Amino acid sequence: MTVKITVLKEQDEGGERRVALIPQVVERLSSLGVSFAMENGAGVASSYPDETYKDVTLSTDRKALLGDADIVLAVQPPTIETVQAMKPGAVLVSFIYGRNHPDLVKALRDQKVTCFAMELVPRISRAQAMDALSSQATLAGYYAVLLGSVHMTKILPMMTTAVGSLRAAQVLVMGLGVAGLQALATAKRLGAVTEGYDVRPETREEAQSLGAKFVDTGVDGTGKGGYARELTDEEKQTVRKVISDHIARADLIVTTAAVPGKKAPRLIDAEQIKAMKPGSVIIDLGAEGGGNCEGTQAGQTVQVGPTTIVGPINVPSMLALQASELYSKNIMHLLQQILTKDGQIQLDFTDEVISGTALTHDGYITNEGIRTAVDPNSPAPPAPQPPAPAATPAAPAQASGQEAAR
């Protein structure tokens, strides 16, 4: 039986413009023998009109599409009603952020939907092509600098004019993950003098390779798996003392510290903002998680003392065409892990990528951390078993001598 993949039109209240599958990826996945259906207009907001999707069934009946789908693809977490319209055993691939949506996680479990949450893709080399958080953060870091430049009262590069020279702007990027490093690279290309800060000293070489000065506070905040850990109160004071001078000198600051599903860490307080230059700008990419800066308001631009603080939300959606392209390719690589060469679904939960990305399966919440946060009394899933090998045709019966002679 042909596996049916359905692409949903986003219904997010924040005005999500991305689409989960672009026409070029449909063509590549078609070689697996799967079929595609999509809600009318699903790709229009990201500049992929319906007519660009070839060999895709278009429909306005969302409920019918869901009830017939073996695999459902989306960007934002779906509604509970969407999940309840899916057939048991179907697969959902989208961002979920389970800790923020406990009722949705329970609905996925109760509907026996196998959910692959794109924010849970393991940060391992084999899964890089599926890492949607990184692909989208790359675009967010790029756009943050452009957004900052249009709110500044000065230009980024040095410029010589007939009446004198204009000095290059000072740009400080705080948090040197994927978004932060892209912000540094973009600011440097635009001619700014750049500095980068992170609690993980090993990011020094990455910042310097992009032509930026690394702000060394003497504190090592490296945690498990290379991620930043929570600093002690004493460490926070040490960092604050060093970083405050750099904050005060900056014309533009981009903060990028965000933890999916958790409150964003505070990097800049009101006193530090008060000491900034008149006309300075902060682009707070942690706004959706509460903000890296004191005074940030998600989705708004506010004036706090001498500084304009911009709290953009869902920045990748602002670059919807290419954000959709990257996200769609992330999904393609994930689907290639769960679809066989003849287009059938085969889930190997002994595989680190499959087990790490899975949020729910067969009536269980499979991610231990989210299960504990959402419903600690929910039973743990049974130990994973490798998928059964494909059946091989039985050997023909040995012919009798008389039959063989014929």
C-alpha cells in the first residue's frame, strides 16, 4: 500500500509563513513511491503557489486529509483537534516544544500518533542534515543584524566622505551558537567592528575565525554535551563586571541565548542598558522565551532609556522562502531514515536519531524528560527492539524425479 504524506497549511496565530515541504523536495521524495496531498494554499505565504507542486493532490478538506494520511508534515505545533483527526498509528513531523504544550503531548499519546519533534533531533554529526533548529537559527542570526541596522541611527561600516570619515559601528553578539556566529559573520561582512561573547571559552576560536574579538571573562560555563550550563551567583558577578564595559561601548547588540521549551537566560539587566550609548540598539532573539534583556517585550520594539530593544518573534518566518527550503530538506533527511526504498514506513527505535527525535509512539510518551515534565505517572515505553527483517520468498519445493524430467 502506498504511503500517503500530507502537508498542512499553517494555522499559527503568530502568522507563520513557512511550509513544511517545498516542490523540489516533493520531487526527490517521489522516487520512494510515496504519494502527496496538501491543503490548498499551504505554500503561498512562503512564495510556493499551488501550481508549483506537481503530482500533489490539493484539497480544502483538512479533516479528510488528516484522516487519510500516513505521515503528516507541519511547521508549528498542531492543534489538539488536528491530532484527534489523525488516524492511530500515523506519523507526525513538526516542531512541538512539549514542555510548553503538555495537553498536545497527551493528545498525541492518547491518539497513538508517532510524533517526531524537530526540536529534539540529536546534535550529533550523523543528524546534522536533519537539525532544523540549526538551519532556522542560521537565518535568524543573519536577519538579526539586518533588523538591527534599520533601527540604528548610524551605519555599520566605516565611510569616508568629503567632509570627514564616519567610524564603523561596534557590534557585540552575546551567545555564540549557530545564530550568534552567523550574526557575527553578517555584521563583519557589512563592515562593523565585531565582538563575540559566550560562557563557553571553546567558542573563542570560532569567533576569531570570523574576524571578531572574543570577550574573555575568565569563566568557563561549559556543561554536558558542549551546551552552556547555569552559572553560579559568583560567576555571574564576574561575568557582569567584564561584559558591562563591552555592552556600554556597543552600538548594536544581538543576544541569541535561547533554550527550546524553557525560559531564556537573562544576559543584560536594566542598569547595563542605562549605561549604553544614546541611539544604541539591542536585537533580542530570546524574546519568545521571555527575553535575554530586562525590558524586552516579545513581538514589540520598545525604548528603554537610551536604547531601542527589538524583541522579534519567529524570525525564520520572515525569510519564509529559504527557511521553508532548509526546513523541508531537514524533514526529507529524516523521512529517508523512516521510509524504506520501496516507500514503506519502518521505525527502528534502536537508532539514536529515531529514538532521540521521537516524542510519542504507540500510546507512550517516549522522551523521558518531557514525559516527566508533562505526566510523571505516564508509563515508560517498553525497551526498543530492532525492526523485523523483511520477509524473504519461500524457496520452491523440490520437484520429484518424474516432474523434473518433464
